[in-house]
Amino acid sequence: MAGIRKKEKKRDYSPDFKLEIRTHVWYNLTNDRNVCTHKLMEGDVNMEVNTGIIVQPLHRYNREQDCMEALIAMKWPNGFVCPRCAYTRCSQLTSRRIPLFECGKCAHQTSALVGTIFEGTRLPLLKWFHALELFLLPDGISAMRLHQVIRVTYKTAWLMLHKIRHAVGEFDARELLSGDVKVNSDTYGYDPSRCKLFQPHASAVIAGCTVTESGEPEQVKIQLIPHKRGRENRATRHELTAFINDHVDARISEVHSFPLAFQLYSPLRKVVREAWVSLKSTYIALGPKHLQAYLNEYTLRRRLYLLGAREAMHEKLLCLCVAIPAIPYSQLIMHHPSRPLSAVA
Ligand SMILES: [Zn+2]
């Protein structure tokens, strides 16, 4: 990296994780997503772990050092910039567990993890990077399975996933819908195969999307309407307007609203239904407290899949995780019943 002068003896901060990786889980998004999901869904993880099938992580990130270098490059793509005084020359202190950079002007010390979801972590970055890959599985991964796969405690796995979800939600909230925009007043979790009267967990949502030339949803947002549970509860026109004001760039958009249950924009309704099926398959039951964060996760993952290549998806997700500071645990477990698209969890 330009402007960095070696100050202390260089230390190899890549512990020997190769052996550990080889005892973990098999997954490969590039082969067959369905098989991959099936194996994880059917509880094959332990078997795969115990039989020692080799992990196939992204080849770029095989060592702890690879992960750290990727974060440094992402944090300072044009070389070091002091966060305090914007000076661009620094010394690198490599004798620490995490490489520190000391500003050549104000002597402020910082690392590439500051201001990212990885700040303060005691976990090897390899575990984080593997968690990000598993997060990108077509239906995501539950904390229970992540805990089994990367061998961290359940609480740690839960916290890691919520930190990733928080970054995803914050990023998504900043990106307004623009262009040809459709907005539905819809219901999440409505099961058409069951009696209409027995749908206590169905929740009112407002879904908005941009569409391709063929009318297919592209960028999608699904906002939960707090406290509106049950099949018959729907967003009001006022809430629909508020959604458009908050999440659509009105200056350059043409918005079509669909406030009536029997007259929704069907491709978008399909996405809401797919979100329910996907989240239900991985997380079984989700309470209202964190549901918005899981909806954000689904819509962002869906959007990343439009990129196609696995590496591009991972790169984009990593980019979000570097751009958004970690949410403190105390804030994570607070109740935010009315917080909109920005992650509640
Ligand atoms: Zn400085």
C-alpha cells in the first residue's frame, strides 16, 4: 500500500487454519445451489464436518493474511488516509495481532477493522469470511447451523449474522428505488392453502420494486408494518405514501401504487411470497422483533444474486461490511417495533 513504511518487525498473522478448515463443511455455490442448500437444510452439516470433507472457500481467501489484505484494500482503495487528519503517509505496526497504521503527521493509530462490522472482533477473519459465504447461500444460514459449521458458540454465530444483517439493512435503506417503480400493499406470511381466518402470523407489508423492461422486479424493498398482524390487516394509503416518500427517489421515478389486495402487481407479490418461503425454510419461525432484518437480508441477497458470479456477490457483501460500523450488542437486543427498513436487528 502506498505511503506505508514498515516500522516494526513484520509478523505473520496467519494462524494455521488450514487443518481446521478441512474438518469443516463442504459447500460450493458454483456447483449446484440446490444440492448445497439441501445438504445444509437436511442437517448433513455435522456429518460432513465429521467426515472431514474439504471446504472450498473462495480461493482468494485461504489464509488469515489474505482476509486482512482484502479488508485493507477495501478500506483504503487509494492508499492510507488518516481518519483524523486525512494525511496519507503512515507507518505500519505489524507486531500486533491486527496490523495497525500510525499516521505520519498526528500519530493516530488505526486499523482496517475500525468502522467496520469486524471492529473489536476476537475471531479470526477467516471465520468471518466463511460466515459471509454461508450468508450468501440461496436461503441463508441459521445461527444454529453457522455455529456448527464454523465452530463458534451459538451466541457468537447469532451475533455475527445479525451484524451482517445490520450492515445489509443500513446499506439497503440508503439506496432509493428509482425509475419505473411499483408499490404493493401486501401481506407477508399469508398461506393460501390454509383457512383465511387462521393466519395469525401474517403481517402487513409494503413492497416496492424497480422493474426491468420486461416488468420483472429488480431492486426490491419489503417494509413490515408494525403491529398489523393477521390476514385482514393491511397498510393504509397514508402508510403507502410514507413508504414512497422515504424509499423512492420521486424526482426521477414514475410510481405505480397497488393499494388493493385483489389488484396487486403480481410479479412483486410473487417476490414477497418467495421471501416468506425462503425465510421459513431456513429460520422456521421468526418473531416480529427481528423480522424486518430478515426481510432486508432476503431482498439484498436476491439483489446480489442478480450479479451472477459468486465472487462478485462476496465482494459486494464484503464492501457493505467494511462501509457500515458494527452494531453494539446492547443496541441489537433493544426492541425497535417501529423502526422501518433500516435494520431493526
Ligand atoms: Zn493523522
